[in-house]
Amino acid sequence: MKRESTRFFTRFLLLSVLSVLNIAICLSIVTLGTFFSILAVILAVGNVFFLLYMVVKAIRIFIRHLLDKDRKKFEFLYIINILLSLAVTGLYLFFYFIIIMGIMIVLLPFLA
């Protein structure tokens, strides 16, 4: 069971690095035209959904660890997995919220 939490931790760290690369790729291809702008939005939304899936998976693994009757001791790596996945997903969502608010501020005079 401990191997599963370690495997999740390494996968999530890899996903965090890929999320940062996804931001850089999305920002670089958004200037290439309409099709690439749509592709960048699809990549960003897909990354958010995948991060939310990883949060749910971390919570599921933690609950399964709590309900396991054969465990000898409590592993704190399960809590670290939940906190790390929530923090990374929260920061990622906050980053995109700030970008959307910046776009809305620029477009606000044209919407009225």
C-alpha cells in the first residue's frame, strides 16, 4: 500500500512539471493565430481536469488507506499527497483566474 502512495507522489510531481510546461506552451502558441489559440485553451482546460482528477484520486487513495484493516501504522505520505495535489491545483486555477480577470478588465469598456 505504501508503494501506491509513493508512486502517486512521483506521478504528481511529474504532472506538476508538465503543468508548468503546459503554461509556457499555451502562452507561446496563443499568438500564432485563432486555431492555435483554441488549441491552447483546450490544453489548459484539459490540464485543469486532469489535475482535478488527481485530487480526487489522492482522496480516494487516502480513504482506502484509512479503511484498510491490515495496515500497521499510519502513513503521512497520504496526507502529503492530498495537500500537494490541492495546493498545485489551487495555484493553477488561481493563475488562470487571474488571467481571465485581466482579459475581462481589458474587454470591460467594449462590453458596455
